[in-house]
Amino acid sequence: MTKKLFLLIAIVIGHSAANSFAATIPAGTTITVRTLSSISSTDRVGRTFRAQVDQDVGVNGKVLVKAGTKALVEIQSSGALPRGSKPLSLDLKSISVNGRDVAVKTNSFEPASPKTVRGRRAGQISIGTFVVQPRSKMQFRLTQQVTL
């Protein structure tokens, strides 16, 4: 009887340990998100906005992040400063997995702005306010792997 009980406990512990290993999303994976609110080209750098993952993210046929998962987008550059304004640029900062926020590093996403001016002294300056509407789709490519 004790051998059977020991064997059963060993199997349960082994199964639990196998399921607790973290999954990894490799660098280069694309994560598509949709904004939940509007984002303006005049919002300050560092401001964050809620978003949600638009499509399941899978590795080797296994879904690791489901569509609808909460995400956080941050402004990296904007036209908020009167001098040295830049085109709007956004980064995906984190995704929520199993109730915890997991930091991610991605390439920047630059929504198409209506007009830009280039000049020797100005560099590139956006003209006018540009707004990313709620439910807009954005694609970010992971620059580093993410362990969930």
C-alpha cells in the first residue's frame, strides 16, 4: 500500500512541476493590439494607454496569450513639446498574463501622421494634431524574448 501511495504522490508532484515551467515567446514574434482609448500626438512622452491583444499569440501550436488579454502602450515620442516635436511613436510596455503584468520590449509603432516637414534646422516636425482613434490596430515586434 505504501509503495502505491508513494508512486501516486510522485506522479502528482511530477505533473505539477511539468506544468509550472514557464513558457517563452521568442524575439521577433508579432503582437497585435487594439487601443481602448484615443491617443493624441500632443500627449506627453511616458503617458500610458490601455489596449488589448487583438489576436492569439502562439508558439509551436500552443496559445500563450489569448486575444482580449490586457496590454499597456506607452508614448515614446510626440509633438507635446513646442520645440523639438517629433512624430508620434508608441511602444508596447506590458501584457497581463495570469493576473500579473509582464514587461515586454518591442519595436516602436509610428502611426501615419497627416503631414511632416523636413528641414536642415527642424529635422522632422509634425504639423497639426494627429489622433489615434479607439479600436485602432497596432502591430509590435518583440525585440527580446518574453518568459511568461
